[in-house]
Amino acid sequence: MAAQQKLYEGKAKILYTTEDPDILLSYFKDDATAFNAQKRGSIAGKGEINCAISSHLFQVLEAAGVPTHFVDRLAPDQMRVKAVKIVPLEVVVRNIAAGSLCQQTGLQLGTILKQPLVEFFYKNDALGDPLLTPDRLSLLDLATTEQVAQMRSLALKINQILSAFFGQCGITLVDFKLEFGLDHQQRLLLADEISPDTCRLWDQAETDPQRRVMDKDRFRQDLGHVEAAYQRVLERVLGIGQFLTDD
Ligand code: UDP
């Protein structure tokens, strides 16, 4: 199916229309950004790696009963997806304290949370993607109360499935970000991507706080070996190279 016109270009992906109005083509770029695009760079091979990881995880989730936008992987860096209207919320689930949770609450990096924490951020670059309170969520009317409840319960279900899946790969799922979209029937589908760009993943074979990092924090914090870490996640996810230690 030939790509037709560019519909939207984001920081990590480009969406193209196809001959079928219900199907879009998502092209995964090597471009990397962090800190609301204040830091920019490129990670060689990232597009293909993230497309492969995301495709695999979407299939794992579909098999467990989570509705997703995934159709198929058309090329190494191209995924066909169902056309949805993205809900402008970033749904973050956390199992272990890291990133903005530590910065905003003073919790120490690595603190295991009593129960998974679900947070809703407003997907709005101009405003710096602020964390929303429940009252602000209903004030902004970005989704109905039922849709918010559904996203929360899907996010927790996804966390259970992915935590178990990554656990089998020797990887701890620290936290991750989800985006949802509504299809023509107003059905909520998991959209966007699930990859080392959108998850914090720690190698269970490593105790060193820098060596264990297998995700975009390597880029954010200039830890080096970014592509190698992403590649290792892919190998673990695909069930090859399990529990390989660092070079
Ligand atoms: N995240 C993301 N996109 C964003 C913001 C966060 O994919 O625009 C992911 C991030 O990689 C991490 C989780 O969401 O896995 C929680 O991020 P956090 O709120 O701690 O913000 P950060 O420290 O990444 O800025």
C-alpha cells in the first residue's frame, strides 16, 4: 500500500495517509528529542528498532485483549495503524520512582511504589505537557469521565501485561507513557508507540544505576551506547540474546 500524503509530523514519527481512509502509515524516525525538544539528536537505527519493539508489544497486548491501533509492520521502520483521533493526554504509569516524579515529589530514584501510579499529562508542547489534577482534567474536557476511567483501567491492565512480559526478558518496567485514540465508532484504542523512547527499562542483570538503563534516559543524560541499549531491548523482546550482559 503506497504512502500518499503526509498527515502529521511529530518528533519521532511521521503519519501518512493511505488509499484506505481507515488506515494510516506510521513512519518511525531516527530523530530523538528530550526535555520538550530542547535537546535534539539522532539515534542510528532507532526508527527500525522502535518500530519492531512497538509492533511486537502491540501484538502481545492485542493477544491479551487490549484494543490497539496496530495493523501490521509494513517495512522495518513502517507500521500500518488504524486511523484514530488522538486524545491529547499522555497517560503515564509508574512502578518505580524516576524522572519527573522524583523531581516533583522528592521521592528517591528507584523507590518501589506501593501500587502502580497513573498520571494524566496534557499533551501540549506549548504548555510543556503539564500534569493535570482530576478537576483540571474535567475542566478541560479533553475526554469524557467514562473515557478517563477506561484509559486508567486499560493503563493498569497494560502495566500488568507489560511488567510480566519485560520481567521474562530480564527487564524491569519502571514507568511508561501511553496515548489513546478514538476510532470512527468512538472506540478507545491504544495508539502511538511503546518503545525505549516511551518507557523506562532497567536491565535486571545490572545493579549500577547508569549501566542498567536501557531507554531514552541514556540519550537524555548523555550516558552513551544509546543504540546498543535499544538493540538489546529488541533482542530481549524478540527472545534472542536473553540475559546478555553489557560489553
Ligand atoms: N514520556 C514520554 N514522552 C513524554 C514524557 C514522558 O514518552 O513526552 C515517558 C518517559 O520516557 C518515561 C515516562 O513517560 O518513561 C515518565 O516520564 P516523566 O514524567 O518522568 O518525565 P521525564 O523525566 O521523562 O521528562
